[in-house]
Amino acid sequence: MKLVLGIDSKLLRVAMSIALALLFAASLRAEEEFLKNAWKAFNRSDYKGAIKFADECIENFGKAADRMQEKLINDKEPAPPTGSVSDADKNKIFKRGPLNDVATAYFIKGRSAESLYQKGRSKDPTYKEMAENAYKAACRYKHGRTWDPNGWFWSPCEAAADRLSSLK
């Protein structure tokens, strides 16, 4: 059957299905985009920018991360390992994108606020408090993991706990 414009309806349905699948896949990776921008800003020492992008990730995906973490706790799922992991564990960890990315966003926010506090001439206490709160928030996501490009996972919760204990 041909449409008025000469486009086969079956072909149109296939094209629309592909477009929807791509749109859905893009929305699943949206938290990764916020996180990538937060890391880029942090690595440029643009700590206020890093906080902004981290906050966008938290605001948009925090509820999903909370639900994932709660389910894992209720299901008595052990926290995933850190370091090099099996392919099965790697796949399991990667399927928890919002949880991983929100935990990491809180860590980036904490590190950025800590840097603003430490490097500021006045040692603005609001940044210290922001860092403390972000590190504590990262520790709520005990199942969150961050992929290091060198080929291993680390725990934003553990890293945040270490930073929190040394924050002065």
C-alpha cells in the first residue's frame, strides 16, 4: 500500500520504529552526558561548572537512582566488587546507569565544592558544607560504581567516605 507521498506504509512503520528506538536509547544515556560534562568541567578546574552539571544529573536521575538502590537493598543484593571484574559483573554494573551516574555526580560535586573551599581565599564555609553533604549523599548509593577508563571500577561511596574523613 502506498501513501499519498509515495512512501510505502511498511517502510514508514520501520523507519518510525527505528527513530523511536534511537530516541529511547538516547534518553537512557542522558545521565551519561551530564556526567561527562561534569567530569570535563572538573578536569578543567571549572568547579562551579562541574557542580552545575552534577546537579543536573542528580536532579534528572536522582529518583531513578533512589529506586534502584532501594530495590537492591530490599533484594539483599550484595554491593558489586571494585577493581577488575568479570564480564558478568561488568554487565550487571553497567545496567545500573542512573545509580552509577548519580553516585558519581555526588562525588564530583563534593570534590568540586571541596576544591572551591580549599582554594578560596576566604575558605567559604558554604562550599565545605556543600562538599560534606555531597559526600554523604554519595554514600547512600552503596551499589554505585564508576568505570575508570584504565579498565576497572571504583566506588564513589568509598571514595566520598575517604574524602569526608579528611575534609578540614
